[in-house]
Amino acid sequence: MKNRKISCLNFVLLLSGLGLISTAVITYFFSESMVKKKIHENVIIQKNSSAFKFWTDPPATIYRKYYLFNVKNPQEIERGEKPQLDQLGPYVYSEKWEKHHVEFLGPNEVRFSPVVTLKFEPSLSAGLETDKITFLNIPAIGMIEQTARSRFKELGPALVNSLLAFLGTKLFETKTVGELISGYEDPLMKLAKTFLPRVIKDDKFSLINGENGTEWQNYTMMTGYDSAENVAKIISWNGVEKLNFWYSDNANLINGTDGTFYPPFLTRNKKIYSFNPDMCRSYHLSYLKENKIDGVNTYDFHLTPDIFYDLEKEGFCEDTCLGNGVLNISSCYGGISGYISQPHFLNADPKFLTDLKGLSPDQSIHDFVIHFEPTTSVPLGGNIRLQISFYLLQHDKINLVKNVKPVLFPVVWFDEALALDADTRNQLKTVAFYVRIVTIVPIMISTIGGFLITFSIFKIFKNLIENKKERFSTQNEFDGPINETSNLISANETRSYN
């Protein structure tokens, strides 16, 4: 009877273990599905939703830090010597991100104009807007380059020399930091605006390029109503679904988001695609490492080191590219040979560094990195870092540049620093906690089930072994010859008679 009770108990334990494991499996898949459904519902961009509020008015502090390269030896450069640069800054500007003219075209599409407004923050800066800086005269370089490329066929080198001399144009300008960033009047810009009104729309030159507080672009994008993967996915930019700046269909694709909102459920092997108007192209971020920011686990994604490599093969150059690590964006900036790269030519061809003095690339302070909470793909923070350079060419018949050595000349790099506010970080921490609970509970249940199964199997085998030993012992008692000293009744039977 006792053995039968033990067998029943073991059977119950075995069934309980199997039941718990089955429950754990069902709970895991059901809860994962429910979590994904709930998160999807909360990231759809629709009127009066929390996602809409986050998208239109991000709960974050955003600063753009400008680092400017001051030219220390302008006269020597004109004689053919190597440029010596001195980095100034940061000059810090707070950013306000807004969405104007938001119009829903249905449950799955929204159209809007993003507006970014900059305000100088002297208390956060390492200098003032009144600081003086010497830099390459970019409008002059633009005219010289266009002449060399015969865009102005009516203007030969002799006429360009006369014009530049009449205007008193120099190869290097000295202005205030505020003028360089926000704009200064330039006679060549006025002339260009007169002859090329569709390309040059301002008679001032500035690094901001007329984008401060203006509606210079518009997007149509998906709201994510149909699928979480389509949250903030761009449909068109400035009315076009495909660019015309580059030399292949793939290079002209507009992929991903606008870089302010991302689809949820991020994994390490994903690539995060975005479109950047300053780059005039789409790009992607790749997984770098795991991190923890203010108690929230993050996946850090960064600009792929070879993002500006093999540009000829990808269709970003008409002929031969200048070298790895730099992208010529002249096709979308009026023909002036501006180049985008990582700061201090990080991950670029070493030749760009050897042509200059004063640059020192450093992965820790020059990399383009964003810290994502992986379940929601909300950026807790990050640093968007890019550099703008201009090509200083040599031309035998143009006086300003006849003695210079050709060089890719850095003018500025910027660091757009983003940090979510404390309340939003705490909300993400809560979301991450519940997601972990949903993941951990099935594991705990399956662990208990596994223990019960293991324990019941152990007891079953133990009972089998004990029963086998008992049968073997009983059999041995009756083996051998019977004589006057042999017990014909077992001890158990003797006790039962007594």
C-alpha cells in the first residue's frame, strides 16, 4: 500500500511538472504577444496619443555644439604650406524641435514640416559669439571651383581674377563666430543669388544655411497603424519619394525615419535606417555595445565606420571619389564641394590628416552614437557628430589659389547632444521592468516544473531500485537446501502470525 501511495505521489509530481512547463511555454508566447501588441498600440502616431505628444514635442534637452577650426597660418597656406588649425568651442545652442502643419492623410499617413530653432547658450559655451575666427572663404572657393569646371563659361580665369580683385575678395575671412554660424553678407553670395536664384536663395553665407526656425522641408511618413515596423517610416521628403542627387537608384533611396522617432523592438542584429537632409542621403546605424543609463539598459548603436567607403560602387560619386571616409555633398548644395565626414576625419583615409596640422581623431569623443531602450526603441540620449569640410583646389590661372596645395579643409564639426528628461527615463525604466517580469515569470514556472519532473523521476527510479533489491533479498532466502535449521516461514510472515 505504501509503495502504491509513493507511486501515485510521483505520478502527480510528474504531471504537475509537465503542466507547469506547458503553462510556462504558453505564458511566454502569449505574454510576449500581448506585450508587443500593447507597445505597438502605444507607439502609433495618432491624434492626442502619448506617442503623438512625444513626437511633436520631445521630452528632452537637445543641444547643438559647434566646434570651429581657426586657421592659424592663412598667408603661409597661400604660399603652399600645410594648414595649421586650432579648434575653438564648443559654442552651444539649445534646440527646440517642433512639427508644423501636421495633417493626417488617413490612419497610416501623416504630413508635417519639422522646424528646429536654435538659441545661443553662453553659460554652456567655451566662448562668445563675438569671438573672432579666421576661416576659408567658402563663397570664393565656390566661384573658383565653378570656373574651373566651366560652369560659368562666360567667365574665364582672367575675368574671375578681375572680379575677385574688384570685390576685395581674400582666400580667408576673419569674422565673429556668430557671423560664421548665423550669417554674414558677402558680395559673391549676392552675385550668385542674382545669377542662380534657384540654387542660391540667400545673399548671406552661414553654416546654418537659413535653416534656423524656418520651414525649409516637409515629410510624409507612416504612423505605424498597420505595423510597428512602419512607425515613422518616411514616404516622401519635400514632395519626392526618391532623391536625384546621386548616380544610382540605391543611393537615391529615402530609407527609414527622420531620426527623431523609431520603430520598437530593437535587436542587436538590426540596422537602424534614417534619412539625413544635411547628408543628402539615407544612412544606417549598427549595434556597438550594451550600456546602462540612469538604471535603464540600452543598446548603443553608432554610425558604421565604413559608412563613407566604396562610394563609387554605391553610386555616390560621378567619377572618382576623393577618398574613403568623406562624402561629397556638392550635388545638393549648389555645386560647392562641401564634404561630410566624421569629426577630425575619424575612420577616414589617413591622407586627409597628413595634409593638415591640428586634428586628432578620437573614437570616444567623435563617434556618432545613440543609446536606445531596446523594447520601445526610444533614444535615452546620444550624440550626432558630423564634420563639414570644403575642398581647396589649386588653379594655375586664378591668383588666389595658384600657389596653394590642394587640401580638404575642415571648417566646423557639430555635436547634437540629446538627453531625455527624468520623468520619461523613469517611465522607460518601468516599461523595461514589466517586460523583464513577463520574461522572468515563465522561466521561473518552467524551472519549478523542471525541478518537480526531476524529483519525481528520481523518486520513481529510487523506488524501482528498492523494490528490485527487496525482491532479490526475498528470493535469496529460499535459495539453497532445506534442513532442520532452515526457516520455512519468512520473518514478516512470523510477525504476522504472532
